Amino acid sequence: MPNKNRVRGYQLERETVLFWEKQGAEVKRVLSSGAYKHFSDDLAGDIKLGPYVVEAKRKKGRGFGFLYDALDQDDVNDMLVLKQDRHRRIYVLEEETLLDLFGKAGLLSKNE
């Protein structure tokens, strides 16, 4: 029987690739979700989205709940910046915001 979490992760990767293909972006899923990254940097990450490497993480329940709550705060936030002490800043943004940025950067062949 296949690992349920691995199947769910694959589903997220696949639906993400299909979404970006529909938008006209150069996108592909990485072989075995980066399991062979020690052979080549080209095999790192889960998805190659244009020049970017994307790591896909899926949690059930409220696993990322505080991120959604923070983005929904005040109903006007476009992105969220996070920083844990002694770590780098990371940004979280909704798909619509990323579509807008990619469209403005010319990374999409079809804007919807």
C-alpha cells in the first residue's frame, strides 16, 4: 500500500504543475520530488517554475493555520513576511499575488 502522505504530496505537486501550465508558465515536476538531489542541483526541490525551485509542503488540519490567519488579517494583506530568530526572512503570498508578479515580470505566456 502506498504511503498516504507521499501520495498527497504528489497530488499537490501535480495540481500545482497543471495550474502553472494553464497559465503559460515554464514548469515541470522534479523527478522523485528531489530524492536524487545528491546527483545534481537540477534534481533538487519538487517543482521547477521558470527559473525558480519550489518545495511543496502539504499538511492536514490546521498545520499551516496561523499562516492563513495572518494573511486574512485586515482582509488586505498581499503577502506575509516571517522570520525566526537567527534565520532568514521568508515570504508567503497567495497564488493570485504570485500570478500578478509573474505576469508583470513576463514569466507567463498567457495572462488570465
